[in-house]
Amino acid sequence: MAVGDLSLPVMHPVDGIRIGIAEAGIRYRNRRDLVVFELCEGANTAAVFTTNAFCAAPVQLAKTHLQQSPARYLLINTGNANAGTGAKGMDAAIRSCQQLSSMTAVPASAVLPFSTGVIGEQLPVDRLISGLPNALNDLSAENWEAAASGIMTTDTLPKGASEQFELDGIRYTVTGISKGAGMIRPNMATMLAYVATDVAVDAALLQALLRDVVESSFNRITIDGDTSTNDACVLVATGRAGNAIVTSEKTALYEALRVVLARVFQRLAQLIVRDGEGATKFMTVQVEGGASTQECCDVAYAVAHSPLIKTAFFASDPNWGRILAAIGRSGVPDLDVSQIFVWLDDVLLCENGGAAESYTEALGAAVMQKPEITIRIALGRGEFNDTVWTCDLSYDYVKINADYRS
Amino acid sequence: MAVGDLSLPVMHPVDGIRIGIAEAGIRYRNRRDLVVFELCEGANTAAVFTTNAFCAAPVQLAKTHLQQSPARYLLINTGNANAGTGAKGMDAAIRSCQQLSSMTAVPASAVLPFSTGVIGEQLPVDRLISGLPNALNDLSAENWEAAASGIMTTDTLPKGASEQFELDGIRYTVTGISKGAGMIRPNMATMLAYVATDVAVDAALLQALLRDVVESSFNRITIDGDTSTNDACVLVATGRAGNAIVTSEKTALYEALRVVLARVFQRLAQLIVRDGEGATKFMTVQVEGGASTQECCDVAYAVAHSPLIKTAFFASDPNWGRILAAIGRSGVPDLDVSQIFVWLDDVLLCENGGAAESYTEALGAAVMQKPEITIRIALGRGEFNDTVWTCDLSYDYVKINADYRS
């Protein structure tokens, strides 16, 4: 049911990164559910995590470890989120890091753990640990595609993006993967995503860069408004490309990298929405003329979260009254509805807060047949714009979440 | 699909109120879609309305009229919301009030108009007006049940409540009706509801009393989180019971009336949730131990709006991890998850933020078989409690909103 072309591009290896995948039988048999990233010595790692107060044990531990040592391994399991699991869950996360640490002769704090899957069940840590030797044996720079499959839960397809660019005679690479299809409304954080580059970037600058590109990508998508307990996004800079380390935003290489990263992150974020649980339509909600970024986002999310709008899009019904109702309840103070214009792609639905003179049901119905549609809303209040991506709400969303314990 | 017993009780007439119903063919043929309430001279009328900025033309006009004259008629149509209809919609609302005014020799401002149905289409005001003679011919004190049917849209059943009580030898009556099944998250307002009593109550006190009982009834329900453009709730006190007019909260009659009204309003609000679009389960979300009413409501609504929780309840799956995730993203500042306890009815799911020792899947599954379930959440932060009512999210919600243009 995924919307659009989600096929993986050529996934360029990133010098300094090797990946191993194994079957650990965390939740299902015959499923590659364990992924280990090996990062070269000297790599800088930036990360952002979920703001959910019930954040999972591995999220808490990864945050602590990041403060203590440079990261050398990312240890990721699917099938179990190790969230809502109390002290026992934390012990399991610690043990899994210790085990990988003893097998690789790095400090336990150099291992960052990540889990995704069902919430509230104990992680079968012995099974996870018994899968580690196979994962380490599998380590290869060529394994990005297999890793994209290895971190999937209700995803129907692996998700990846990869780009190369040249500057001053050096060729640089950015490659990343993401997963997620439900419980998606990353809030100052993101779902699982792992992106690496061979550019050498100062650690603090890398963290700032990550926050910047996450803000316009993973922090602008929603499927069902439910922020996960396990969201995490990691950006690794291995420094193997051979450039002089980037320490300032005011360099050509920083700017070139930022542009490529922004595109890769946006692609990875949109892939999650395109593969949203039960999705049949990919919707871009574009709000312009707001008095602040906040109110643009408030309006965009009111629209993007409305079950009535999402079901209407599933039915290809240009029921624009529901869009007006969502704008009206978005909480923007002193909203003057007579200033509001709304378009579906290029079809003007609503002008000055009422039905557009030029609008006909046939025009709206024609746009609604498309799998990818932009809802554009002009507020007429100021100079701010923002965009959120979401998908429709179909029978299959209910089916997936009623049948599957994710 | 309605949950529980929604049958109408004996609908006691309220002295001073007559109701007429007619077929006006607003949207469908052979459907009684026009309801007129006649209020006796001297009746006091209180009302609250939607906070949606795109509030409908009749909502705007009813607010204005309430300031100008004592209300003598309520004019209600279903099939068309007259919202998002601009100046033409306002003209239609004004014309319908003028017509009823000329037929009944009251000022136009003594008529309060209400519309419900599809948003964004022009009200067929000529058809509405041509239905008025039949509605007036039909006026009767006995028509509460027919009125409850006459205001339905996607409702599957008419909704009403009626009680009588005695004080100091006088028998008093409270009778009311409500409608609504989708686009339900009344926000400082409510869906359509009309309640009358024969108690004589001072107008300002009546408005305060209405706000009080709405806060704990219509302002505590949600079906899909979508606040309507047309919500309105009206409370009429005809004063025909013969009591000395109530002018203070510190009287036995005020207190007796408040208790009965609170019960009637809560019943009318819960009936809307029980008949929620596609509902198969009625869920009470009870939050205790909060540091404020606001945070109790934030937690309760995060749970009540979560599509993941609602689909799990539809599937009778005690997937309590989704409840923790919703609590965690509710935005309560500095939430200490180790203080949190969660019950499904009397089954403890979660203690100190993790799985309860005593919990088994069989215990959770047994509760989940029931059609009515209480989710109780203890935050351990303070002395505030609050309760919100909602329903599950089923295939039929998608079907109703994908197939029907409401």
C-alpha cells in the first residue's frame, strides 16, 4: 500500500562504517532482527531521541553512553521496544551492551543500544546476545540495504537514501536508513534513522547540524499523532574522506553537506509517511502566511491529524468543509477566517473563508484521484511558512493496529 | 453498533415548551429534518457555542440574537451545517429567522437558528422556509422524542434524558435531547443539545449553571478529536413550575436542580459517545493524582485520542504499552514515570511505570471482552482528578467517514 516509488537507490558505502545483520529470534523466527553498526575510531556521532516521558530503557542508556565515550557500535534490535519494562528492562539493555563490548574490546559505554517493536514486554536478552557472534561475522561496508530490512517492523519496504557530492577534488558520501510506519509523530526527535557520512565534522557542530536537518524532516511528519517511546536518529561522521575537519558553519563544505543531509533526511522522513500503516495517499500540508512557525505548524498538524480529513482522502472525497473545521479548531488566536484561502494542488477550494467562486466538485474530485496531493493553506497573517507530511486513514490502518501487537 | 442501553426514558414534557417537527427535504427526502421549539414568554435561555474559529453562520447569528431579545423560538435543521458558506450563508440564516418571526409575530432576534450536517454547501433556505408551516402546525408539548429523531445526522438512535424531582411540595422537570456521532471533541462548548426545565431561574445564574454542567459533561467527551463548527448547547428555564425565581447558588432548589442537570447533561454527553461513529466500546478514561485539572485532562485526552489505543480496544487487545506511550507524550512537565499506575477496570496493568507483577495477559484479555471499560491512571503528583469518555476506532468509523459526506 506504500505511496510512490520507495525503491532503494544505490546505497553507497561510507568509509569507516561496517554493518552486520543476524537472526536472533527476538519475536519471530527466520527474521533478520539484529543489526550491528561498527564505527571507525575517530568517528563523531550525534543523536536526537524521543521526547516521550516513557522513553525506553535503550534510549535512556544510549543518552548516557553518548556522554561517556565516543560511540564505536550501534546495537539495534527489532521485535521488542524494551519500553515500559522498568529496572529489568534497563538491566537487559546494559547486559546487551556489556556483551558486545566484551566481544569487541571497546568500553560498554561505546555501545549505543536501540530497540523497536512491542512495548511493555521484557526483552529476550539471552536470544539477543546469542545472535551477536553472527552479526559480527557478517560485518561489511556493503550491508546498508540489508540493515534497512533488518530494522523494519510494520514497514512494508526497506527505506534508504544515499548521495555523493564533490568539493575541491574530494568526493564525499552520505548514506542513511530509516524505519517506521505507525506510532509516528516525532516530536523534537524522530523514529529510528541512521545516517553516516565520511566528512570529518567537529562533534558539537555535527550535533547542531543534526538538530537543524531533523527539524525540517522527521519533525515535520505524522502518521497517527502518537509519539513513540523509542524514537532515535543518529548521524555519524567518520572523517575518512580526508578533508580538514569542519569546525564552522561558515565553510563551503559545511553548506554543501547541509544541503545534501537536508535532502537525505527529508527523503528518509517522507519514506516513513509513504509507507504509513494502511496509507493509500501521501499528503503534503503546506501552510503559508502565518504569524509564526508555531501557528503554521499548529494549523498543519490539526489538518494532518484529523481522522475526518484522513478518511475523506482515503475515499478521494474533496470534503473541504472538514479542512476548514480543522483550521478553525487549531487554536490560532484571533484567526480571521475571512483571510483564509485553501487549495488542493492548484485547485482553489476556499477563498476569504468560504467556497471559491471558481470551484466545482469535478475539479476537486480530479485532484483527489491522485496518490500524492498538496493541501495549501494561506492564513494571511504574516510571513511564516511551514510544511508537514502525512498520509490518509484507511481500513488497513485499523486492520494493522487491531491485528498486530506492535 | 451503539454501546450499552441508549433507549429513551419517558420524556416528560416541560411546561412552557412546545415542539414541532417537519420534513423540509434539506438533504434527503422523507426525512423529518426541521425542528422548531417554542418557548413561553418569560422563559430564560442560556447557551454555549463552539470555539471553532470557522463557526457556522447560524452560530454567529444565534449569539447575536441572544444579546438582543429573550429567545422565543429555536429553529433547527439537519442535513446542512451552513458553515463555510460566507455572506450567502449568513443571509440564509437571517432569512430563515425573519420568516419564522413573521409567522409567529415575535422579533427576528427572538429566533435562535441552529444547523447541522455537511459543511461548505449552501443551505437550501427556500426548502427550509417552506417546511415551517408544517412544523408550526405540529407544535406539541409531547414531541420531545420526535425532536430527538429530527436532529439526528450520523446518529443511529435518538438521544434523550428526562428527570423529575420534588422540593417543598413542588414537582420540577428537566428534559433534554442531544445529537452527534462524529466530529466530536466539544471544546469549551458542545454538540447540539437542548435541555429545558420548568424551574424559574435568573438568566445570569442560568448561564453560569449551564457552563458548570457543560464542563463536566459535553466538555469531557471525544470521539475523533475534531471540534465541530456548529456545536451548540441550550438550556431553557420556562419558570412555569411556580417557584419563586432562583437568584442565588446558595439555595436548596439551585443545588437540587444542579445535581439533576449534571446527571442529565452527563447522560446526554455519554449517549453521543455510546453512539460514536463505528463505536463498539465505551471507554472511561479516569486520571487521578494530577497536579492540576489541566494535566489530568491532557493525559486523558492523549489516551482518548490515540488511534493506536482506540484500534487496540476495537481488537479487544490489552496492549497497555500504547497507553504508557500516550501518557508519556501528553506533555505533562517533568513527569516521573516511576510514580505511574494504570488499571483496566480493577486489573492493575502497570505499577511504578512498568508491568505490574500481578498482571497476566489472561486478566487483561478478560476485561477487554467487556463493551464498557474504565482506564484508570494514577499520576502520583497531586490531588486533582478528571474523567473523559470516548469510544474505540473501528473499520466502521473509516467506512462511515469515507462513504458519507457529513
